[in-house]
Amino acid sequence: MKVLSFGSLNIDYVYNVPHFIVRGETLAAKSLDTYSGGKGLNQSVALARAGLKVFHAGAVGEGAKFLLDELESAGVNTDFVAKLDNIRTGHTIIQRSDDGDNCIILYGGANQSITREQINKTLENFSSGDALVIQNEINEIEYLSKCAKEKNMIVAFNPSPMDSSIIPVFNNADYILLNEIEAGQFLNQDITSKTPEYIAGELCKKLPDSKIVLTLGVNGSIYKDKNITCRQDAIRVKAVDTTAAGDTFTGFFLSGIFEGRSPEWAMKFAANASAIAVTRPGAAPSIPSRNEVLEKL
């Protein structure tokens, strides 16, 4: 199986601050770090470090060589990344607080310049039984997911950041990985008093042909499909930086599934990978190797 991760590539500017800035406040940052990032890049690195054959597609503009170097050093093929002139590479401004939490401002840049021509040419290199992994930091994902389904590829979708324009993509996805906030937005329900089991059940009712992974932060995660429901507890560690925790979980969970493991095993594999990632600074640089996670298991 070949895995095509078609997604964003960002330069992450991480400002270390004592607390998140509030309206009207001026706050001095303790330091500034620059990392490779983007949900697409992070997921590609996680998929590759988890042991899969991964190809990344997307677009970059100025100053992006180190992003491609990061992918290639993780074993990801970058032949399908478009290099564009006169546009900035996507970037984020991240506040990282003393307790290891973060908040993020995202600028799309080249990530919003994906063309249908690029999609068509890229998909020519993939076939039935291969997998497509996507999220919502690039444009044209509805067209991309539709074309992949027509080729009988497996489609895994992380609907982040969530907005109403991507609702049609859910119907093209075999695997959907999302958090409670995104689930509530998709269901158009106030789920603040609902149990995770209820939320996962409602998602399966609306998406009966999809396999759902609902991530719950410190409360772990739930997998649910037509036949199986399983709960995975979070692995307790002291967090340093949670930036790539979700992307790490996505990559390692899908790796387990794509290599034929049970959902229970894949969830445990992913939880332990995320637990390692949050103990390290940065996004892609924090993602562990397959052997590290297997040793932790």
C-alpha cells in the first residue's frame, strides 16, 4: 500500500509566553522558536515514522526548503509538492504557555493554491487499495476526496479546522478522526453535557459507512464503527508542547489500521505515540519513531 498525504506545509513561529495573551494586553515573549509544521506535514512525518510508505503532495512558496528536508529526512517522498513563485509558504503564529498548552493563528499561503490539475496529475500515480490522508488546511479537498473515492482509494479525513464548506467531504471518508468540538460542529448539537459514547454514536448514525475516531484530550479517545466500540485512555505524562499531539495520533492510528492491526491495538499505538510527542518541543520534530513507540508499548 502507498499512502498519499495531501496537505499543508507550514513554517511554525512559536512564541513561548507565560500565558495566552488576552484582549488589549501587550505581553513579552520569553523566546521564539521556528519549526517545520502544518497538519499535512506533521501527519506525513507521523505516518512515515510509524512505518508506512508515504508520499506528500501540497504546495510551498518562499523559504520552504527546510520543510521539504524535514519530510525527506523522515522518509517521505516529496515529488508531488508544487514549488510556487510569488507566494508565501503557509505559516502559523503559535503561543505556547508555561503549562505546555498552545493556541494558533494560521495563514494559508501556498496551501490555498492547490489546483485540480495538480490533483489529477498526482492521483495518476495511485490506485485502488492505496490510501489518501487529508485535513482542512488546503483548498479543493472535496474534489480531491471525490476523485480518490472514484479510484477506490481508502480516504482518511481529519476535519480540522472545521467549517461548513467541508461537510460534503465526510461522505467520501472511510475513516474520520476528529475532536469533541469538531464533532459538535458537524452534528450541529450542544454536546457539552453529552458523554463521549453518545457523541460517537451520533456520528455513526449520520455516517454509517465511516469508521469514527473521537479524540478527547486528557480523557483519551473512542473508536466506533458498525460493529466495534473501544475506548483508549490517555497516557499520563508531563506535557511540554501539545502542538502535534493530534497529528501524531492520526498518523500512528492509521499506520496500525493500514498494516492490518485491530482498532484496539491501533488506538493504543497512537495514544503512546502522542504521549511521547507532547514531552518534546516543536511539531514535526517531536514525533517519535515506530521503534520508540513499540518499546513504550
